[in-house]
Amino acid sequence: MMGSQGSTVLDLFCGAGGLSEGFRQAGFHVLGGLDFDRRAGETFAATHPESVFVGGKIQDVSVSDLLGITRLQPGMLDVLVGGPPCQGYSVYNHGRGIHDPRAGLFREYLRIVEGLRPRWLVMENVSGLTSIAEGGIIREIEEGMGRLGYAVRWKVLKAEEYGIPQERRRLVFIANRIGAPILFPEPTHGPGLRPFVTIWDAISDLPPLTNGDKEVPKHYLCPPMNTYQHELRSGASCLTNHAAGRLSPINEARMKHIPAGGSWRDIPFDMLPAGMKKAKRSDHTKRYGRPRKTDLSCTILTKCDVHWGAYIHPNQDRAITVREAARLQSFPDSFEFKGSRTEQYVQVGNAVPPLLGRAIALTLLESDRTIVAERETTLAVA
């Protein structure tokens, strides 16, 4: 049974560790993480000191390597999690398709599954996977897990329904080989539930910056103003990753015309980028967007570029910082992202929101307890 002696999890394609952080918050012991991104690995290693980070391509990692790292025998690992790189599938990648070489990395995940034989599997990806090859990749994943003896279900989860201040859709596969019910976390936020966590709920305690500020403030603007801020600040000794990248003078001038809730349509025509002067008013709805404080964030991508999305601060003429993006992804402030600012944005944008990971992990524990209780009842009756 998971949870009795400290449930174990191994994170493939771990990135900075958003999914594994969620499992850790649910009480799991993260044994290790694997990723090709060296900078993300530095962040994972720094924020998961109890774990072993394995760098390099998954194609070059053997099952025996992972068994050695985890010090487990096949069948002993509780949960194998992972999100194969999704750029080949993303709705933001207009050249997406099953022939993208990154679209086959889920087969490497299944190779590891076959060797490790974990009790549970969690695989996540972008929701756009449902439309590739008329659902062919989804069917291949289901069939592959089925051949290995796993029952599997999948569902598209909405991050904002689990207390994350962002509109984000993730496709999640959950599977097990132990006969336990496969459940998905019930929403906790939304109509009839707790109110959604807003952008301002997430970032209002962070100190103001001006465009191009290089110095990273070490102190917060004020004490935590709500439960979300209080939780994310827990364990952080100081503020990190909160610096404003310098935008060009023309972009800074454009932002001054954009009110809260506005977008590129509020920019004077003669100040628009050349390509956007030809755009229809119905196009590019998120470009140069400045969200309202009461809004949910748009999906945090690997590049919070004001030219491509609603990444202008609600009341400051600058783009959101790495720390603000991390807050909108529900990363604890104790996570200090390594590398250049560009690399930090990539790590944040590629991650699974930790609070979504935690909701999934807690549901796995609930399912596991269900089957244990059923077996104990059966034995008692017998």
C-alpha cells in the first residue's frame, strides 16, 4: 500500500520538477528525475536534494541504470511519472504532427515502464494530443500500456479548477496494474466551489519593478495577503528570479496605450508592428495583452513575450518576471530557477503546475486506499 512507508516516485522528463514537487507535497518520496535539459536539471537538483538527477537523453538510459539509482527491484516503484516533451504536439506549434521526432518519446517512457514495472503510471501532455492523427497517438499510448498489463484512462484537466491562477489544459493518463480504481481529482475551484485564484491573488505581494530593472529584490512588498501567497512563500528565505527584462523603447511606448483588459487593438495604428497592421481585428486576441487583476492568467509558455501573449503586468509597463510566471504556475518561492533568464522562462513554461501534480498524487493515494480496504473486507468475510 502506498503511503504506509513513504510512497516512491520517479520522474522522467522531469524538467525543473513541477510534477515531482506536487507529488512531494502529497507525501511521496521523490527518488530521482531524468531530463535532457541541463539547466532544468540544475534547478531540479537544487530543489530536490533528496533525489538523484540523471542528465541526458532518455534513449541512452537503461532500466538497470534507473534500478541502480533508485535501489529498487522491478515491481517495487510505486509511481512512474513523466511528460514527454510536448513541442511536437502543442497547439502553439503549427507544424505539429505524429512525424515530429519528439512525438515518439512516449515510446521510451513505455520502455522504462516495461522494465521497472511500477504499480502506477502518470503521463501528462498538452491537450492538443487529442487532435493529432485523429487521436492515433492516444490510442497507441493506451494500447502500449495495455500490452504491459495496465488499465488506463485519460482526461483533460483544467489547471484553474485546482487552485492555479491560470487557464491551462493538460492531458493526463493515469494507469495501474493492481486493479485499483482509476480516479481523477475533483475540481476544487470554480462555480459553486471556491473562487478561482486570480492573477492579483498570486502576485500582489511582489515588489514593483520598472522595465529593465536588473537588480533582483530580495524582500517582499508586504506580508502574505492571502492563503495562496502564504503557501507559496512557505520555506523561502528570500525572493529570487524577480527581475524585469528590458523591452525595446517601441514596446515600452506601446504598453502605455494598453489598459487593463486591453490588447494590441489599443495601440495606435502607426505604432503597431508591420505584420500586425495587416491583421484582422478578430485575430491575435492575446497579443500585447494586459490582463486585469481579477483575471486568470493565459497559459504560461516558455517565452513570456508581450508580442505573443497577455504577458504585460496588470499595472506596470513591463513583461511579467520569471518569479511572477512561476507564481502563476503555482511553484513555491523556494524554487530558484537556474541559468539565464531565457532558460528560466523555458523551465517555468514547460512545467506541470505543482498544485495540479499534488491533486493527482492525492487522488492516487485515495484510489490505493480503496483497493486495500476492499481486499481487507473480502478477507474478513472469507
